[in-house]
Amino acid sequence: MIPVRLTTTNGETKTINLPDRKTVENFITSFSVALPIGYAVNIDAPLIGIHSGWVVGKGAGSRYK
């Protein structure tokens, strides 16, 4: 399992465990589309080399997909 820590811009954190690197990559891709425009979440998954990467919301209806 790969622990992935999510931190919002206001400091709230949550850790989720995903089974492998591919699942983490798929989560990051789909998470950006699920986040509303204007929201950002920091993702940390040091076991696979992701250190403090920001995912910015694209929203389901966004033209920036």
C-alpha cells in the first residue's frame, strides 16, 4: 500500500492508502477533474517520488479539461 497525504489550502489533511503507483496516477488525474474550479489540494506520496505536488481543480464543466 502507498500512503497518499492530501492537504487542503486551509490545512486540513487526510491520508488514503492506494495499492500501487498506477492507481495513484489515476487518482490524481481523476481528482483534478472532480475538484471544483478554484480549489487546490497538495498531494504527498513520498514512496513513489511525489513530494508536495499541487492538484488544481478543473471542475466537470470546465473548458480546461
